[in-house]
Amino acid sequence: MISFRAQRQQGSFQFEVEFVAPDTGVTVLFGPSGAGKSTALAVMAGAVRPDSGRIQVGDETWFDALSGVDLPLEQRRIGWVFQDGRLFPHLRVAQNLDYGRRRRRMSGDSISMDEVIDTLDLQPLLRRWPRDLSGGERQRVAIGRALLAAPRLLLLDEPLASLDAARKREILDLLQRIKHTLRVPMLYVTHSLAETVRLADHLVLLNAGRTVAEGTAASLIGRADTPFLAQRTDAGSLLRGRVTRIEGATSWVEVGAQQLVVGRGAGAVGESVRLYVLATDVILAREPPRSISVRNVLPARIGRVIDSDAGCLIEADIGAEAPLLASVTRWAVQELGLEPGSEVFALIKSVAIDAPAGARLIEPD
């Protein structure tokens, strides 16, 4: 486990963040600008010393104000990737990577140079200078350099912020591959919900220097009362399931007690997947509809109704691990008598499940 508790006064800014996350997979630190996300990474790395608190990763204590433990950055086995890559401009790509390899403290669990080069597809770049690389290529090299230091933890500080849409998809695919093949735990800072939906296993929400919520990504993303997340126009539900059938480009995914039809391919039969459904793509009905083109008509029970700026957010229990979030008008709530405990039917177009955030992801067991 990763146990993080730190307090620090920075001028008028009070940083007071606490969370407990698994030391596997991806933990996303999510929040608006100025929330304290990057400060949390700097404190975790040992680049910024908190006034008080305790940081533990697995059985290693990295900081403890009471006992005076404060491991320096080089002893924390951190791989740190920034927005701009920060490659050494006077070294070719191969030399930048070798710098990461030479920073290793331990060799028993080291990732080999060949493994990193193959995973990140860096072979064509090895003899090039950083100035000749695209933004996406620079980030691939920066991630490779960080991995070659055999990190106990990989820190990524908005690594996609300066990239265009195509490069973002490229790096997201890469991070997904690292997550499942190299299995290096990551702390990932972002204010992008699309990136969070794509990568997050555990989610820590920060605002104004404080932790406002934490838990599994699915449990927080689909809730109607999640602070500053549920109110977004791209709010929705993160659902996990297993592919049970494929016909052409259409997949059937078992999500809890329900079968969802996904309009685009969602992996192979038997594979686990995560699906994202925008709240605005969910329609609620009090009776089962007839003669419609919508493929997904799911029996559900309303859990809670929360008034929002744009109308009402409704959590619907569909018998899955996480609730289904629906955005409806106040008129609809009143007209249909939608209230906690109401039995409803949730309608979702099959083509709407895959498309919104590029969040249809294979999650191998």
C-alpha cells in the first residue's frame, strides 16, 4: 500500500493531503489547477519537505516527521516524468536512456534496456537528438529513462498536457501497456477526466490543497455527489465487465447482472473491459419502451437524485459494481416521479458506450 499524509504551509497556500492507495496499478490525483496535485508528487519524491506527516510505500518509510526519517530523492527509487519530458539536450536518445539505467540502486528487479526499447518502440529513435523528436517521442523517451532507473514508483505530472490529440492517444496506449506488462505502480496527475477514465484504478480528488474524496475510480466517477466531478459536462459512469460474445463490430459485455451491447469492438471473448457512458447519453423511462432502436434497455432502481446546475443527476443501480449516472431535466424528475427507490429502465445507445472519451479499454486479468 501507499500511505501518504503530509502538511505544508507555502505562503498563503495550506497543503494538507492524505490518502491510502494500492501500490499496484494507476492512482490518479485529479483536481483543478492549484489543487495541490504537483505538490503532492514533489512531496512524494522528496523534492519538497513537508512540515509534518508520514509517507510509506509498501514496507518502506520514506518520510516520518515524528521519527526524523526523510529519505533523499535518490534513495526513494522514483521515476519522474514531467509535461515537457526534460531530456538532456546534449545527449542522444540512447544516452538519455543509459542515464536512467545508471541511476539504478538495485539490479534484482531491474527492467532491461531491451525490454524498455521494445515496449516503448524506441529503436528508431536511439541515435536522434532530443531537438529532433516530436512531443510524443520525447515523452516516450522520458518514460523509458524513468523506467530504466528501476523505480519503486513512477510519478507522471500531466505528461499529456502539451501534446495534440493523436500523440495523447499514443502515450495513453503506451501507459496502458506499461501498466499491464511492466507492472510498475504509477501516481498520475491530471485534470482530464478522459485520461482518468482511461487509466485510473484508484482515484484521489484534490481541491485547494486538500483531499476531498478517494476510492476506486469506478466508485467515485459514477456518483452523483462526487465533488466537482459529477457537475462536469462529460460526467458519466465507469463500468467494468467481461466480453461474452462478438458479432462483426458489435460486442456483448456482461456488466454485473446485465448484458450491454457495445457498438464497437471491445476486445476478445473472455477479456475484461472497462466502459464509459456519458450521463447525458442515458435516458430513463418508467415503463419498458417498445419498438425502438436502442439496444440497451436495463432494469434499474434509483439510488439518489441530486439537483445540479444543468438539471438533476440520478444514480441508478443496474446490479453492477458501480452506479449508472443519468443527467435529466428537473421537469422529467417531477413529471415521471423519479425519486430514490423508483423502478426505472435505463436506455443507452450501443454506439454511445464506446465513443465519448475513448474509454473502451481492455483490462486483461
